[in-house]
Amino acid sequence: MRRCPVCQSYPTSVSHFHEIAYLHCKMCGLVYRETPEDPQERERYYRDLNPAAAVEVSKQELYGAVLDKAEQLMNATGRKGTGYTLLDVGAGTGSFMRFASRQGWDVCGVDPVPDQTEQPAGTDLSIHSGTLPDLSSTFSEFDLITYWDVMMYIDDPVHEMNLAFQRLRKGGLIYLRVRNHPVIRAMEKVWAATKFLHGWSNPAVYHPYNYSPGSMRTLATYIGAHHDLNNGRLTRGDAYGVGRGGRAIDTAKRLVERFTDGLHILSAGTWIVSPTLDVWLWKEN
Ligand SMILES: [Zn+2]
């Protein structure tokens, strides 16, 4: 059976979602596909449906919070000055790049889907075609490298993070936004138990690679990075179209954020129960 791509352990259980087999690593908590996803199938999905466009609009509020936190952490690690450089991996339509550029960051992006690697409308920013290893060494070092909902598709996360780490300046940061899979599974159980009451669709989504706080901590340790894990901010409105009435969903999400942040504080940073996970990795200065 395929070994865990994070910690190399053999998986201990198998489950199925939409008839696809998923392996569970009991050592680090990663849940991953037995067979890696066909990149061409994924590319078709992104080109035909482009789910990123709707979701990106709802992320605007999160973008500012991430850049603020990056500047705070960089100041704390001793990186001073202005003209911060950013690389966004899996840049999509370039919406985060545009946002960061308006905030004064020097930005660069890379994305593997050819149709999306055009110049983002109304800017002189360009997105390079491919993945991190394809990026020429002209762009050698960055203060911040971001992966917004990208790690779920990376077949060799240890290799990817080592490469990203090599391209960081001293005191530089990597930001990863991922789904918090144990919470997604808990949501699925609640949905399964209550679905006769309403017409909502299953809120659970399984990706090729599904992370937990434990698998993220293991990944950070393997590449020798310091790490900081937090509840992720949620997107605004009903970006994924799971229910009726975006306003009600938005209010519910804000309540969930307050509740999960309360638990995070009460447990002294141990409990991360938001459906999304914010991960910061950094290099010793
Ligand atoms: Zn593992």
C-alpha cells in the first residue's frame, strides 16, 4: 500500500468517499488517496468549472489579515525594512497577487493551469506557468511564499516544502491554508445524522491530500521549520453554495469563528477546531 507522503509510515485504515479509496496515516493523521490524482483530470476540472473564481471573491477580507500577520512575524524574527517580496504558488486568477501588490508588496505568481496563467486583468503582474520547481532562479528569494488551498494537490509535500524553504530569505515565511480534515469528518457525521431534517448537501469535501494539525506539525518538523498553527479565518458568504441564504451562512460562520477562537485560547493553543487551518512556517534567522 502507498506510504504516507508526509511521514513515510504505512497507512492503518482505508475508507471510501464517492467510491475513491482513501488511506489514513495513524502516525501523523494525513488522509490521502491510494492512487495519486491524474493531473490532467484536475486541470480539466479547473479549466471547465473554475471554482476558484467564486471562492476568491469571498477571500478578500482574509488577504489583508494574512499580509498583516506576515509583517508582524517578520518584524518579530528581525527582518526589517520595506519592499517585501511575495511568491504565490497556485496563484489562480491572481486575486491575492493583485491585493498584495496594492499593499506595496513585490509579487510573483506561479500556476500549473495554462488557461489561468495569463496576465491578471488590469495589472502588469504576470503569472508564470508551472509549479515551484519550474520557476526560474531569476526570482531567487522571497520574504513570503503562500499556498492558498494548494497543499491538498501536492503529491510530495516534503520535497515541495524543502524547495520553498530554500527560496526563503532569512527570517522569511511560508503560509499554508488547508482544510482541517478531522473537523470536516466531524461535520460529515453531523450531516449524516441530521440530513432527513433539511435539504442541504454534504458539507464534507475530500481532496487527494487531507491534512490535520498533527500532519502539519509533522511536516514542519521534517523540514526543520518553526511553526505556528491557528484556526483559519472562514470565507465570507456561502462561497461553496452549500445552502440557501448567504446572509444566514455568513452570520453562522462568524459565530463559529468566535467559538473556535475561544476554544483555542482556553486550550492554550492546542485545540484547533475550525474547518480551515492557518499554518505559518519560518526559518531560523
Ligand atoms: Zn503520516
